[in-house]
Amino acid sequence: MMSGPCTALVTAMISSHKVNLELAYILHSRPYRDTSLLVDIFSRTHGRIGAVAKGAKQAKSKFNGLLQPFGLLMLSWSGKGDLMTLTDAEQPQAALDINGSQLISGFYLNELLTRLLQRHDPHQILFDIYHETLCILVKDEHLEAVLRRFEFYLLQETGYGLVLDHDVETGEAIQTEACYCYYIERGPVKIDKTSDQQQGVLINGQTLLAIKDGSLVEALHLKQAKQLMRAVIAHQLGDKPLRSRELAMQKVL
Amino acid sequence: MTGSSLINRLIESLRCLPSVGPKSAQRMAYHLLEHNRQGASQLAHDLLEAIEQIGNCEQCRTLSEKTVCDICNNRGRDQSVICVVESPADVQVIEQVAGYRGVYFVLMGHLSPLDGVGPIELGLDILAKKLDAGIITELILATNPTVEGEATAYYIAEMASTRGIKATRIAHGVPIGGELEYVNSTTLSHAFNGRVEL
């Protein structure tokens, strides 16, 4: 027999797996069995969740057409373990009119999230940044700077934040005119412009500060920021490269 | 349980068909063995033959037992217009309704970087060669109205535009006989953006 408090605890645990109309985005979906979908969800308060949407491919399904990436949704699910069951989906606003090359950038964001976020880790700040990033992406302005800003927060929120304000060897504040070598997993170290240290990523003090302040504008800063982010993210991802980046870099056939 | 391992194996094999669970598989197996052995043997024969002989059309990639499928081979069809679709089933539905007289190109999927599907996996190198040959005047992009389908359409439209070939996208909107109240907001906004003058 179960004692009273223990039963209450178990009931609480079970009910905690029922989530009602939570703000979320679909990161990816793929067919499951004949009529269902397996969806990778990025929710605001529960983080990344895997779920099955039963019957989602049937014409009369309540999920029909809704479970697409890049549209803000309100999702309900229940279940325990790694695979939840999606129970309801609503669309609070029309999906963003994201098209063309913006879609490729969108896939890049989604691939980064699916690769770097652990399941069930809540990342509210990152969710809000992701939402903002998609909204700016649609306007087709400052694409590079927007992507760098997203990467910066992604690294920060997943515990791999960049050191951008001081030299990790001397502890001195970053100087705008100085040149640095950024060692992955350590941080920037001031170098002599003529020295040939190539172990890390060469980067200007000004660029480091611009990444920190989110004020990347100049072409050189954007280029250096991209090199730094690419190296740091590649280090986090390991051997398997990002397929969406390959697609973005490929010349059209 | 009958204890016959061969029957169990047959039931298990039938479950590879879509929408066939253990119950239906069992019903099928017993039906074939009890009432229609001849049909079963015809089915087995046809399945084997189909698997051995059906490949992809070298022009449009659809499923066909010939090197070039009947649609591509039909001189009565307009070879200068290509309709790009995701699957052979899409070819069938367009053939049934649309009165389309051009030819097709079947991608057998859509661009999906997160699943590792890129342009080469979709045979877009073959399509590029067709476009380079200079016969094509229009590409009709009939990929599904999903995010991946749109990305695929965009990519192929880019291929066409670098070669100065017209690319058109099929319209999306409110289904005939439907009511606006029940149409999802994304579809409705598409329908608004794609409105036509009467």
C-alpha cells in the first residue's frame, strides 16, 4: 500500500507531465508510421521536447498544416519519458512569411538548436531570442549580424559563453586597437600583430567588443565574428558538420 | 497462435504494408490461404517482377519499368514545360485532374538539411543538365506547401533564374467548398496575398 503523501507526490509527478497550450516552435518534423509525425519542439518553458503527433497527416486532423517550422504555436502535450504525445495545437498568429534564402538561414538556426540543446532543458531567454531572430530574418535586413547575435546567445545559454571583455592571460580589459588570438575554451589573448600564432582565431579588440554589445556593422567585424563563431560552434558540434550550412554555402546547381 | 512459423512469418511480412497492423495482417494471411491461393500466387509473382523490373525513368525519375517512362516518351506532350513534384503519387493526381500536357520531374523527396537531404539526393544535377540543354521554357514548381517544399521550390527557382528560364509556383489557398472560418491562418494569409482580379 502506498502512504498518503507518497500517492500525492506520484500524482503530482504524473500531472506535471501534462502541459497546456505552451508557446513553442517546431524545429523539425518527420513522418512516423502511416499518418503520424514525430516532431522536435522548442518550447518556451520546457525547452526541447520530442513528441508524436498522432494522425497529423490525415486530412481531418486538428494538427493539419499547423506543425510546420517557423510558426509560433501554442502546444499541449502529455506523457513521460523522452517521447511525449501532442494533444493540441493552436496558432496564435499567422506563421511568418519566411521564404527563399531566409528558409535556409531558418534551417541553420533549427539545426543548431537540435544539435546543441539537450532535451528538457528550459531556455526561456534563448526562446525569446529565437523568436526575435526569425522576425528580423523575414525583413531581410542585417542577416549576418542577426545570425551572429543568435549564435552568441545560443553559446551563452548552453554554457559555452564567449569571453569578450578581458584578456584571459593578463586579465586586462579588451582594448579596441589591439589584436587578439581567441583560443577556443579559453578566450582571447593579446598578441603582437607581427607574431604568427595560429592556434586560435585572430580577431580585433573592436570586433570582440562589437560581438559583446551586439553592434556588429562593419564588414571586417562581421567577417571576423563569423570566423570566431564558426570555429567555436564547430568545436561544440564535433565531427558531424552542419548540413544546412553546407546547403547555404553550395553554389546553386 | 497456430504454431506454424510459416504462417506467422507471412503475417509478419504483410505488416510491411502501410496501415496494416497485426490484426489486418492476420486476416489477409488467412484469407489468402483459405480462399484465394491463386490470387496469392499472382500477387507474389507480380511483387517479385515489379521489384526486379521497376526502376526510375532516366528523364524524370518517376517509377517506371522502362528506361524512359510513357509520359516522357509521349511525343504529343509538350517537352518544353516541366512540372516538378515530390513523389510519383503526385504525378498520378495531377494526371487525373489538371489536364496538364507537359512532362514531369520527380524529386522523390524534398530539401531537408536536418535529414541530410541535399540537392544531389533529389537528382537536381539531372534537372540542371535538362535545363542546360536549352529545350525547357517553363518550370512549374508543384512541391508541397510545407516549409521544406517551399525551400525546394526556391532552390529550383534559383536554378531556373540563373539560366533565364521562367519558373512558376502553384497557388495555395482556401479549398473549394471550405469555409473561411475553418481555414488555418497561414493558408488564409497565403490566399490573401495570392488574390486575383475578377
